[in-house]
Amino acid sequence: MEKLNYTVNINAPVQTVWATMLDDATYREWTSEFYEGSYFEGDWNQGSEIRFLGPDEKGSLGGMIATVEESRPHEYVSLRYVGQISDGRDDTSSEAAKELIGTHERYSFSEADGVTTVDVELDSQDEYVDMFNQAWPAALAKLKGISEARR
């Protein structure tokens, strides 16, 4: 397991960046850098379950299930993964699911002089590090472009 960190500075107010990152329509835009057709079900409120979904390599519904451990609007979101979705079914008992369970993904937001910094920290299994190192910078660049266009 490896802890990965990514950062982007966005020339937009933190409220705009928060909304762009977490609202359904724009979430679908910037997360297309991970998988075209990615979306979520649920909400970003503390204690909520949130499901990250999209087509897998076989065209079936796949994804991950998380609990929102902490949510402070315009400041911070912490997710703890509790399972995965494989072939459209919840999976909390396979070896792959057990490796994911308990891992975290965290987003921190801070603003200074009209520039919002987004810091992303996540736990990654070794086999996904290269994919995340390509996808996260591209996704954050897309988030930056969308956010700056909305300000």
C-alpha cells in the first residue's frame, strides 16, 4: 500500500472549486480522466454512504463503496472505502475487496488571494500507482479548467 498525494492551484474561489469538484454534472466531467462514464450515487455529507460507479473493462457496472468519514464544506472531505462493486454487485468479501476496505481518500481545500489549492491524498495498492500517477494530474488539470471557466 502506498500513500499518494496530488495538488493543484486553481484561480477560482474555494466555493466554486468545491462545487465543481463535488456536484454531479461537473464531477462526471473531471473524473472522465479515470474512466469515461464515471459518476457517483449518494452525497458528500458526513456519515453518508457514497458509491463511485462506472463501466468496468467488460462493460459491466463496477466501482467502489465508501463512507464519508468527515465533511467540512469548502475545507475537507475524508472517505473510507468499505467495499467494491463488481459485475453490478456489492462485494465486501473477495480478496480484492478486502485489500480496498479501510483505505482512505481525502480532499483538502484552502484559498489565498483568490487561488484555491486542492490537495488530494489517497491510499493505493501498488498495482494502481502508475494509473493514479497518470490519471490524477490529468483529472485535476481538467478540474482546474472547469473551475476557472465557472468563476
